[in-house]
Amino acid sequence: MSIELRHLRCFLAIAEERSLTRAAAALHLGQPAVSRTLAALERHLGVRLVDRSTHHLDLTPEGRAFRDKAALAVTAFDEALDADRLHHRPLRLGHAWSALGPYTTPLLRRWQQEHPDLPLELLRVDDRTAGLARGEVDAAVLRGPVDTPGLVTELLFTEPRIAAVAADAPLAARPVLTLADLAPETIVLNTVSGTTTLALWPAPSRPASTLTVANTDDWLTAVAAGRGAGVSAASTAEMHSHPGVTYRPLTDAPPVPVLLAWRTTAPHPALKALAALARELSGRE
């Protein structure tokens, strides 16, 4: 059996919809055809891509890894056949939150002035590589270490960390905070695109309670509701103000590296110009 594009599109629909029935509807196919296509793909790869042991369909670890590769392949195929996009292809810059922080607006303005015929699209994608590994963007602004295969990264600058607490919490009355101040609190962790883990605290004094969320919006909502405290990079306070959240400097936490990342294969022709401008604005040149 040879793998065809339809197998990849079918699997991506299943991964997106988390349901064979909804995937079939999205593809305008019958559910038996979707099931057969998935089974054929799994036989060819020799691994289970979908966990069928629960009431809610979910991807296996192998399925999650294959999803990113399949999405990249389908995106590359679609772009290769889009003649208009080849001639007027925008540069898509992904980010999970906060983009380039204080340099975001200057970057967009300078790009528009210097490259008026080449749009720079800033896209928020809530995953670890801000859509880069899946081929949804051409480059991405990422925070924290990146170990995804096939990506190249360049350090642009570092940001101090800040604490986020509910505006009416006792900790909000303090001018600065430390990791020890936060240790007794429930810590809200964005496990999809955030940079904070319990490893930030020394082992003997790590918080005992955590609350996990999947994006910055839910993180802010949880902190504002008093369900826990959070730790983030300084640009979060600038780019994501919230009436129910107070940000305070976190004096003893290491800074967060801010990286520009891109794929090693088929980089966008304007990538070098973007990297040079980002370095200039962030003071790396």
C-alpha cells in the first residue's frame, strides 16, 4: 500500500475533530470510509495513531507526532499548487502569546515601510512551536528552550520573569515577589504553550498544588478568579493587561529567552530580512 494525500487529510480531520463521525462529515464521506482509511494508514505505519479505549477519541503519542508531520506535508503540498500564493506569499510569523513584546508594533510598522509588497502576518497559535512544526507559519517567536527536531533558533533577547496574582489577593499588595512567596499558592500552568514548570522552584520548596490550562486566555482567567498564581515573561504584563490580575517583578527567577525560530527545510525567501530587523529592534546587532 502507498500513502496518498487523502490518507493524511483524513487523519488530520480525525485529529482535529476528535471524532470519526465529525471527521466524516467534514470530509463529506461516510464513517466506514474514514475508519477504513485510518486503519489502512495505521497498518502501513505499524503503529496505533488513535486511542480507541476511551469514550472520547484521542491521539496516541505516535499519533500526535505523526499529526505534526502530516500537517506540514499537506500544507507544503497545498502551497506548492497555489500559483497565486507563490507570487504573493505573505510571511507568516507565529507566536503563542505576547509576540515580540515591546518590539511587536515597531517590527510591524518597520516591515510595512520597508516591504510594502510583502505582507507580514502575525498569527497566534496555541502550541509549543506556535504553528511552526505543523507548517502553519513560516517563522515563530518562541519563549523558553526549544527541542523540536528540524527547527533552527536564534536568540533575540531575554525577558525577566514576573508573577501574576489576583488583584485582590494579599500578594498583590507587595511591590516585588519571590519564588518562595508563590510556593504556598496553587500555581496555574499553561502546559501547551507556557514556559513555567515546577522545575522553576528548588526541589525542597516546590508548590504542592497546580492548575493546568491550555492557553494564555484561560491562564489569565484562572489567576483573576483567584484560583492560583502564575509566572510568566515580562511582556505578558504589557501585552495582556487584565483588570483582575496584578503583575509583580519576580526577583529570583531566571530570565526567559525569546527566540526566532524557523524550519531548516524550504525557508521563506524573506526570512533573513525578518531576522535582521528583529535583531536590530531588540538590540542584538
